Amino acid sequence: MRHTLATIGLGPLLLLQGRHVRRVTPRLPEADGEREGEIGQGPPLRLLIAGDSAAAGVGAKQQAEALSGRLATLLAPDFRVRWKLVATTGHTTAQALQQLRELPRAAYDVVVTSLGVNDVTGLTPTRLWLQQQRQLVNLLREQFQARHILLSALPPMHVFPALPQPLRWYLGSQARRYNLGLRDWASQHADCEFLAAEFPGDLELMASDGFHPGPGAYALWAEQLAARIRQRWSTR
């Protein structure tokens, strides 16, 4: 109810602030580098990373210092990692679903997703977004035989320096609703895991646009994902 009232009461201001942010925020490119490869030694681990600009490495210059490269490197001492990145800047969950549907069938042991920020800024209702997340998980199970699905939480949009108030509060509140719903749903499914990566309150970890992770944030995110993956797969 509070969110609905805020939408009505603050609507014109939020719209103006949103347009201003889009106009003045620098557009950073996706990280350069390979989007699939094989690295490491040990038991095989097939890894898919899918999602939006954060998955694509916006805020880092090279994939090696973005999520995919750091995660594969961290897992390499324990596994022979065959990894693939499927991510596009600006993608909503619905767009990521369509992108994945167009890929050939394959098999992955672990899938990491990063989606939701563009759904928040696109004002996708929470119920619809959670429905799309369920569709995404079903697709990963059926088309990609995913055995362990790590659903990354939305970042703390309520502290993004690129967003002015009250837009920052408004989008941050919606991101929290998404996270709560996704966490509760994931807890009911043994093959799914919700990961709310923990970051210190250091804005220097962010990219220069004040909106995306920087290399430091990618490193922390990858470390926490790697720990979850090792915990589940090292005993298999």
C-alpha cells in the first residue's frame, strides 16, 4: 500500500528524476574478453552465468576482472570448469528468458543468474517478476539440465549514488520486495539457492557510473558464489 501511494503521490517527480538519471549517467561498455572457456583441474564442473549488465561485466574492463572470469578462476583449483556467459546490458528477466530459449539444449551443473535491476527500473510488478523468475528456473531445469541454480539478489539500490532521492528510496524499496519474494520461493526448492552477496559499505567498490559493480565488488560477489558452489559440489 505504501508503495502504491508513493507511486501516485510522487509519480511526476519520479518520472522526471528517472529521465534525468538516464540522460546524465555515463553508459559504460560490457567487459571485453572471452565469454566461454575451460580452466582448472579436478572433477568437471559445467557453469553457466546468465543475466544483465552486471553478469556481462559492465564496470570492469575485462571479463577476467568481472564476475565470470573471477568465478571461473576461483573454482579452478578445485574443478575443471567449463564455463559460458550469456548476458546482455539492459535485459529484463523476460528478455533473458527469450535469449536463453534461443540457445541449443545443453547441460550445466551450476547456473548463476543476475537479473532484476532492469525489471525494477521498468516498473515490473513484483508478482509478475516472481512469475518470470519461476519460468526462468523451469527453463534452466528443462533446457539446460541445471542441477544447482544460484539466484543472485538484486543489489542495494537504495544506496546507489547515481540515483537522487526520492527515486533511490523508491527503487530500493522495490528491489527489497523482489529479494524477499525470491528468497522465500528459492527456499522451497532444493536445487535453488538465493545469494544476497554481502558488501562492506564502501562506494569505491562501485563503477564510475555509480550504478554498476566495480572490479572490487565483482571479486567479493564471485568469492561468495564460489564458496556456495564448493560447499555443495566438493562432497559429490
